Amino acid sequence: MRLDSKNIDREIRQYLEELNRIELPTPQEDILVFIDSLKRKPLGSGPYPKVSLFEASNRIMSDLIVLFGVRQLLTQGAVGHNRLPFREYVVHLGVEGGSDLEAAVEGQRLIGEAFNVAPSFFQKKKGDMKKKLLQSVNRADYRLIIFNADAVRNSDHYIEKSEKDMLYLPVDVWVERCNFMEGQHKC
């Protein structure tokens, strides 16, 4: 999916609308049966109808990091003190392997990874993504890791340590969603 300043809000709105149409599993009296259904039974609706609610939740939260992260990039044009030349990003939602986002303009290229992870797994996931970006066979002038801001104690630290060869963009999904929905719904 190609995202730019003309379509980013529409794509986010459509994604959020699709999330609101997810049919959640009905709780069962037998908690083990219910937990098993959350973990194993295909959801049947939403952006990932063929996977369980558990798996869909992981993908959805990462997708939101990508979408709101790209929205920040398009509206702010920078990560910390690093001004980015890109006006369009190619995003791959819910995909394992490959880069989650790419951009290119005038011979400059960006590759990026995005994730939403618990604080206890942040350092491992960040290390894995950094390694993946540095070992990428695709030449890149910019490398970007977008992650959920609540995975770290001080997300500003990552913005400050961003350099062109490794940029960090923490995203607070709840604040971004609230800002996006401003005037439409209460947060």
C-alpha cells in the first residue's frame, strides 16, 4: 500500500472502521475452552479473518504502529533532528519477512521495520530489527525502527539518539488514535 499525505487519513479511517466490525468470540463458561478459542479459532472477520483473535491482535497492533508512524513521518517530515526527504511510503501490513515500510526519492532510500511489543521483550525485538535492517541486501540511506512508545520508559531517548543510518520513532497508539479521531469520538 502506498501512503502519502493525500491518502493516509483515509487509509487509517478505513482500517479503524474495519477493526470496529470484528466479531469477538463469545465467552464460554469453561475458561479453558474460551482461552483455546482465542488462541486457535479463526476470527472470521476484520483485517485478518483467517487467524485467531490472539494472532490478529498482534498483527493489528503492529499495523497501527506502522500507520500512525507513517502519518507522523508525513506530517512532521522528521525524526528528531533528522529531516526526511520522503513524501510517500510503501507499507506492508501484517507481513512476516521483508521490510514493513520503504521509501525512495531522488536516489535516496529508506527501509524500516515496525513492531508493537511488551516492555519485557523490547530490547530483544529492537536488536533483532536493527540487525535485520543492517544486514538487508537492499541499500538504504535511512534505516527506521518504529515501535510502541509504551515499550520503553523514556521514548524521547530513542528520538534523540536517532541518526540517519538508524532512526527510532516511538508511537503512542492511544494518543495518535485520539488525535486522529478528535471531534469524531471521545477518547
